[in-house]
Amino acid sequence: MERRTFVKLLGTGGVAVLLPTEIPGCNNRQLEALRPWETLPDIPQNSDIRLKFVSYAILAPNAHNKQPWIVDLRGEGIDLYIDPKRLLPQTDPQARQITISQGTFLETLVIAASHYGIEANISLFPNGIDLLEQIGKNPVAHISLSSKEQKDIQEDELFNFILKRHTNRRVYSGPPLTDAEITTLRGSYTNKDYPLHMFIDPAILSDVAGMMTEAMRIETYNRAMHGETVEMLRFNDDEIEQHRDGLSFPNLGITGMKLFFAKLFTSRNSAFDESFLQRTVDSVREGAFSSQAMGLITSRGTTRIDEISVGRYFARLFLTAAQLGLSLQPMSQIMEIASVKPHFAKSVNLQNEEPQMLFRLGRSSPTPHSARRALNDIVNQ
Ligand SMILES: Cc1cc2nc3c(=O)[nH]c(=O)nc-3n(C[C@H](O)[C@H](O)[C@H](O)COP(=O)(O)O)c2cc1C
């Protein structure tokens, strides 16, 4: 069969036929890049407890799996910085998603600390907020820690779902979300400044799925934007091990024979072929239209503090979905494509609210975890 024909067989919303390990020549290697998902693999028993919190926090959801964090442990507590070398200037030109990804990190860290009986108190932007051009100069947050002796800290029950949570880009199917599930998701946080909208009406789901597809089509056919995403695709195990960030085919929901052929016949160059672009949009369409519910976190303001707060609440909501056994995929393109965003705001009736995190929800089998960098690469000690 021609290489091009193989490429056409690929779909990023593929359904499992065989497990990757069941296919000769497919990944049955233990990847170091996935070890951070094992329970505290790197941390010796008596080491700095702050490393334990950070080792969970790096498992937080984050845009393009850039892992845009620098953690400074040289002083008291923990200082978190945006890594200015890990921005997404094409797909996230205002660094909005990168800032939300600081919020997901912080919330995951707070939850992990509670497991160890430690309260993590966050002061945002202790030295002020950097302009876009200077992002990463000053800390996003200083985290001070107080132990159980001083305060009685309850473990956050979401701790148990940090290692389970993952972004699931498969097609969703099965029974619709129950009222109880929707109520639990709605209860994952309460703050009237960051409203959570849940959509289950089929007409709205279909309308928004159409806009998700259109926004993705525009992004995919923009060479610079698509190029930035392709930069973060990891085409084989060696690339996963080398970079320990970004997205691999299994993370895109490709498993079984499709994974086998994807690894064999797709490359960074072929990712610009018309067939690849089409398959990318088609798979997003398929996924979007299979949504069994959608959620949207908005903010009343548009400051960096708002973005971090959105990230914190989104992390809680994502972990709550994992607790319920539900699949979730953020869909950011509508928020970044100026020609689609106002139609979306109108169709879901937003008034004086900024759409921040839009995501689809449903049921599907899990996909493998995405890579994470070694702690040494993120932490200054
Ligand atoms: C701000 C933000 C925006 C995101 N946007 C998208 C998106 O548009 N499409 C998508 O498939 N995943 C999106 N994600 C999910 C990330 O790609 C995912 O969290 C990352 O690859 C790490 O994988 P994990 O969530 O499985 O740990 C987003 C996550 C965050 C925090």
C-alpha cells in the first residue's frame, strides 16, 4: 500500500482495535517520560517535601503540554515562574492559556500539599504582573507552607484523582451524562466571578460542535498556527523520550493498527500534507459532535489573576470529572479565533463574561498519559 494511502487511514479519533503492546513493533517500551505518573518515582524518602508537591503539580493539565513552569525552591516556600521559553505565540498570542496553565499547576500543588497535611497559601504576583513582552521575569506566585501542627488540614479528596486524570480526545459514546453527574460537576467549585455553564441541549451541543470544528479548520489551515502544534507533536518513542513534553499519537486517541501505521508513516513533514490537515479537522469534528455534554468556565474580568483563577477552578472541575469516570477534552480554538468567538458568545448567550475554558465531556475508554519532564528540568534548587 502507498504511504499516502496509509496516511489517509489515520484518524486522530480512532477507536481501539488492539492495545499498542499487542501489535508487533509497537510501543512496549517503558518510557522514562511517563514515569512521573507513577507514584513519586524520583523522590528519595527523606528529600525536600516541596519536591513531592511539585512532582504532583507537573501532572496538571496545561496548554499543548508545554509544561511552562519554572519552580524556584532556593528560598522559603515555593516561587512559581512562567518559563518564557515555553510560550505559544501563534496559538496563544496573549499567553492566556499559558497563564491558565499556571492556575492548574497551583491548584494541583495545593491539593497535593493537603495530602501531606500541609496548607499551601498562594500570593499571586508578589512583585507585580509582567507585561506580555517581559513574561517570566517576575514570579506568578509565592507559595508559603504551613504544617498540620499549626492548622488542622483536611486532605482534599481530589488528591486521589491526580494520577488518573488525563485529556481524552477520543470519540465519546454510551449513555448521556446523568443529572447527578451534571450536578456533581456543577458543584466542583462555586465562585460567581467565574461562572460555570453546562450545556446538554442537543441543539446547543451541535451548534457549538460546528463552531469548534470551524475554529479548528481555521487554525489548521494557518501554517504558522498549525506549525506550532506540529512542533509539539511527538512522532515516535525517541521523540517522546527526548522532549518529554507535547503530544504523542496515543494522547490523540490513536490506538491499535492506526497507531502502528501512524508511527510508521507520519512525519513532521507529512503533517503539512493536505490529507493530514483534512484528517485533523475531520477528527476534531467527529470528537466535537460526539460530545455528550459541554462545559464553559467564563470570567467577569480579563486580568492575569482572572486567568489563574480560571485555571485553578478548571483543575478542580477536571479532577471531579476524573472522579466520576468521565472523559474531558478542552477545546481552545474558539477562544483564539477572532472570527468565531463572537458567534459563540452570542449562541451561548454570554453577557459581560469572557469565555475562558471550553471543554467537551462524555464517556470513552481511557488514553495513555502524556509525557512529563524530569523535575530537575523544572526546579531550581
Ligand atoms: C489552557 C488549556 C488549553 C487547552 N486546550 C486544549 C485544546 O484546545 N485541545 C486539546 O485537545 N487539549 C487542550 N488542552 C489539554 C492539554 O493539551 C493537556 O492538558 C496536555 O496535553 C497534558 O495532557 P493531560 O491533560 O492528559 O495531562 C488544554 C489545556 C489547558 C490547560
